[in-house]
Amino acid sequence: MSRMALSERVESYARLGLGILILLGVAFLSAITAIRLSIQGREVEVPRVVGLKAGDAQTLLESRRLGMKIADRVYSDLPLDFVVRQSPPTGTRVKVRQRAHVVLSLGPQKVSVPALVGQSARAARIELLRAGLQVGEITSLYIADHEPDEVVQQDPPPQSANSGSPRVNLLVSQEERPTEYVMPDFSGQMLAEAQRHISAAGLHLTKISFAPMPTLAKGTVSAQLPLRGARIVAGTNIELQVAE
């Protein structure tokens, strides 16, 4: 084979190799583009549903392959069952099948909040139901000079007409405050001894964990919860850490 023929053959192989590399590069870029499009295709932009009726909002969200969950209902100037607020906000990109949380309107408030202070919690519940309202959060607290289960405060106050919510939160007086004790120190005691003291004090040992403690004898209490000096009552749950 002449030197010229060999050179032509080498050049031909080089062109063929270059062509294969170009094709592989194009295929790789196409694959990357397809993956990116696939990932982006799983995300959609949240439309604006505030101001729409609940059924229309759900239809619009479903057209974007999104769901809808009613998170709350409040009084507002919008008609009944219209969307007052939404989350995520308009324009947010989310994964398909995610649910948008909406707050629906109960319409303008037509009732005033009754006076509940001084009533029992049960009587307050009944009166709220009669007024077309709901019991919100109930906080119980020991308050001197008030009967147990007596409504001490309410929010919103009586005669409120623009609370924005059908719920009324109550502060209720609870039973007499239980006797408090100071948490003793069990550190350094043997587990069996600590268990006897805990039981005699009317406390509950709910958890015992073991950990290596080279400086302590096996079975010695090394830590505790609540900590020494904490205010506790009868029935408080105690946790101990013991040297193994």
C-alpha cells in the first residue's frame, strides 16, 4: 500500500471518528434537555383563586393538575363560599398533585358575640351554638376567686360584630392549683434507691436510659429530667440516665 493511500485511509478513519463523537454529543445534549423538560413538566404555576367561588377555584386548580383543601372559613365582605386567602400564593411553582390551601368566606358577619364571662364552659358552648358561632381555643388556668370551669375571659369581647372568625376563644378557670414540690436530686444514688424515693413521692418513673460512665459505679444515676430544683407536682413523669 502506498504512503498516499495509507494517509487517505487514516484521514477517512479520523473523519468517521469525529462524526461519531459529534453524534454522541448531540445525543447527550438531547438527553439532558429531555430530562430538564421532564423535571419542569412536573411543576406548575399556582393560579390566582382568591375572589373565585369554591367550585370555580377547584376547577381552575384541577386544570393545572393541582388539588384544593379548605383550611378554614372566616367572615368577610366576599359572598358565601368565595375564596378569601390561598396558600401557596399566586405564581408559586409547585409539583403537580400538590394541594392549595384556601380559606373560604362565610359572608358578612350577621351575629354579635354573646357575653360569656361568668358562665360555665358548658353553658358558654351552648350559647355560642345558639348564636351560630363556634368554640375556639379553650385555655384552662388556675385563677383565685373563680369557680372551677368558669369562663373568666373571652376573645372577641361581647357584642363584637367584626371579629372575622366564627370562633370565640375562652379562658376558663381550672380546679385548685395542685400542690407543688421541688424536684429532688437523684444523681449519685443507686437506681433501686432512686426508684423507691420516686414511688414514695407519688411521681412516675417513665424512662430509664443507660450510658457508659467510667467514673461511676454500674447502676448509679448520672442524670435526670426534670432537673434538680424544678417545680413539679404529684404524678410528674421522671426520666433517669443510669451508668452501665
